[in-house]
Amino acid sequence: MKIVIAPDSFKDSLDAAGVARAIAAGLGEAWPGAQLLECPMADGGEGTMDAILAASQGELRRQTVRGPLGQSVEAGWGWLPQSRTAIIEMAQASGLQLVPTGQRDACRSSTWGTGELVAAALAAGAQRVVLAIGGSATNDAGSGMLRALGLRLLDAEGHALEEGGLALARLARIDASNLDPRLAEVQFEVAADVDNPLCGANGASAIFGPQKGANPQQVLALDQALGHFADHCAQLLGEDVRDYPGCGAAGGMGFAARAFMGAQFRPGVEVVAELAGLDALVQGADLVVTGEGRFDAQTLRGKTPMGVARVAKRHGVPVVVLAGTLGEGYQQLYAQGVDAAFALASGPMSLEQACANAAELLQARACDIGRLWRCAKKF
């Protein structure tokens, strides 16, 4: 009996590796002789780097970089030496969790620290860089990252602009003469699960700016500033990519990656599955168990259980989902390769209780599934 365990993290509770361990413990209790293969997963947001490193035995490297509001932060990035691939999780350097709620400022926050991580990857000799761009605190169209890599953004007097998205409204000239030439020699991939353009009603500022501290007036000002930046970039590069799907991801980080790095966009869960070797693990398996904190119709939009189910479906392997809660429309996933889904709660409990006891609940439900699966195998 071969069971592949490939869950995402349970937010505010357990990381993906912790979820996988708890599920494995429950399945092992019910079926001691089963071959249990743990493959922590993610979909491009927080936890992506950890999931890839846990599944691939990659190296965690650390560097002090500039945080979203200029503070020093200790950020990690992943290194896969055999393929010379760097895993850069934007949230590590420019993430929303690095800024207390009352201090969030979409107008001033910068992606400079993410650029420092890219520079570290280039210095290490990376041939491929995967940018996981979920969970950002920024709305600067990736301009901070580009400035950390040598791009100069100047006002009408020839002075360098302040950092942040709002300052882009005063951009008069872009000087790319010192942009790191190694960028052209590296394959960049953006792992993201949104397809928003840079500007407009569905753009970075309008859709994501409010959660980063922007009020309605600032949203309009930021949208105009990012559009002004895109105008100058199009003039410099001879191509306008602002409407390319995904360029609005992470406050426009997708735009910078596409325009200046030629990045390709892929669903985050596909990138993680590839680097973690999920396809090879699932081949010949009898069952796949995946999961996430909330399993509902939104899972169809590229979240981990959906990506795992697609891999399993290619190999004809049944899939069971364990979730903190089963939300509206989760049954739609039954037509997409998911065979059954179960919530963790064994009775009435608060969210705080469920989060605090997630490992025990996961183990108990996994044990129940293992016992049921053993009974089914008898027939």
C-alpha cells in the first residue's frame, strides 16, 4: 500500500511539513505496513520555499535585506545546487507579515529586499530563479526590486526617486545602464495564482492595495503612478506588458519580472509539484491525501488540492482531501479529480480551538480514513 501525502499549510496553525507529518502519523496508526511518502506542498504564497526545500532536500540560505518600509529583516531563500535553481519567496523580504497592521503603507512600501535576494541568487550562479510572489506588502510595480539590481529611476531634476509606488508619479527618466547584465542569462519563472493586469479596475492597486493600507484616494493615485511607470518602461523596452495576465500580481511585481526579466508565469502549485517531484511520487500510488485550511469553490483557482488532484488524475490515483473547513461549493472539486473530502472538527469548536489542536485533529481524521480504506481494500 503506497500513500502519497501532499498537503498545503493550514494558515495560523501548521506549516505544510507539519500537516504532512500529522496525516502520516494517523495513516500509520491505522495501517502500520503502508508506505507513506510525505511531500509538503504550496501554491506560490507563503510557505512555498519551505515546501520545496522539504521535498527536495535543498539548502536554506539567509541574508539580511531591506524590508518593505526600510527596516532590516532576515530573509531566507532556497538553493537547489544540482539544478542551480534559486527559490525566492517574496514574502520573506517584502511580505505583509513583516509590517504591523497599523503601519501598512501601500504608497511607500518597497520590493528592494526582494531584489537583494535576486542579487544573492545571481552571485551564487543561479541559472533558474523561481519567484514566488504571494503575500506581499508592496504596490511599487517591482520598481524597488529593479533598483536593487541597478536600475535608476530619476525625477525631472535628475534626482533618484524615493522608494514606493506613489513616487513613480514623478518619474521623468529611467536609466538602465547599470542594470545587472546577469539577468539576461537566467531563466525566471513567476509562481502566482492570479491573472490581474497591472492597472485599471482589476489591477494591482484596485484589487490588492486596500489590504496593504491604501485608502480609496490612494488607490487611484497608485494606479495612475503605476501606469506612468509602465509608460516609461514601454518607451525604454519597446514593448508594453502592463496588460499581460499576472502583471498585477504582488502589487505589480509580476510586471517588473515580465518586462525586465522575461519571466514566464506558471501556477504556483505546478512549480512546487515539479520541483518536489510529485509526479514521480504519485506514479504507482494507491491513494493521495492532500489538504488545506479551507476547501471550497475558490480551490478551483489554482490552489494546492486542485493541483495535486490534477497530478493524481493523470495517473488514475484516487484523492482524499482533509480540510479545516469545507466551504461553499467544495463539491465542485469532485468533478476535477477529488474523490472525497473531510473536515477536521470532531464536534463544535471555535476556530482558535481548531488551530491549536490541528495536529491532533489531522492525525485522528487520517486514522479514520486509513481504517476506512483498509475496509474498502477487503472488497
